Amino acid sequence: MKTKSPARSRRQPAADSIIELTPALLNIGHILVPSDFSDPSRKVLKYAARFAELFGAKITQLYVNESVMYPDFAYYPLAMENEQVAKIAQTRLAALGAKEIGEEHIEKIHVRTGNPFHEITEAARTLKMDLIIISTHGYTGLKHALLGSTAERGVRHAPCPVLTVRDKEHEFV
């Protein structure tokens, strides 16, 4: 049986004490979790739930409706108005949260209309979020150039730290 040397224990704190101090040092109380209802965004909820458990934080779910305008309403009438989309999205977010992580960590559900990266960063700013956890689809090349990256833009413009989670990468929760 190995014993710890007294010199080593004085220089390095035990790993347990570091883990216990980390939540107090980081002060994460509110986590914003944007969702587009894709599989990667479902995975993000599990990361957010784990962070909420560790830090005693609350989760705010967010969906951004990117409204589409058609040039000719005679042939392409708008399928639903923004209010209808917001109600449906709120219901879906609530169901997704309850199914994936349970309701105990979820504090709020918000639906906004506009450019996703702008609305995500603005929600983080106005709601005073401490962390954003967002999924990234990992597009590269032409897809990335055409579709852009909401997560990438969010990282550049967010008022708080952003954790991006890829669908098929190393897991740590």
C-alpha cells in the first residue's frame, strides 16, 4: 500500500477539493440552450443538464424562428403566422426538455423570431446568461460557406462563454 508523501500533499490539493471548488469559482447560474430540434441539439440538453447539476444552475431553452418571406403570396401563402409558430415551438421545447433531461433544471422557455445567431446572442445578453451551450453540425466546405455556422457566429458575438458540442466527437458527460 502506497502512502502519500507529506511534501506532495502540501503542494497539491486533493482532486476532490478542486472539483468541489470549481463550481464556486466559475459562478454559472444560468445556462442558455438554443435548439433547432435536431439530434445534435438534443445531445446538448444532456450536457446542459450535467452542467446544471454540477453548478446548481438553471437552464433556459431557446428556439429561434427564422421567418421566411415569399415574394408572391398568391402562390405561396405563409403557412403559419409567427404567433402560431411560437406556440408550437414552446410546446415542442417543453416536451423535448421533459423527455431528454426532466423538468427540474429548466427554468424558462423562450421563442424568438429573426436571425438565429443574432437572437441567441441577444437573448444571452438580455437574459443575463452565464453560459451558452450550443450544438454544431460540423459542416465544412461548401455547406459551411452556404449555410454558415450559427454556433461559430455565436462564439464570436456572445456576451458570455460558449460551449459548442459536436454530434460525433469525444464525450465527457
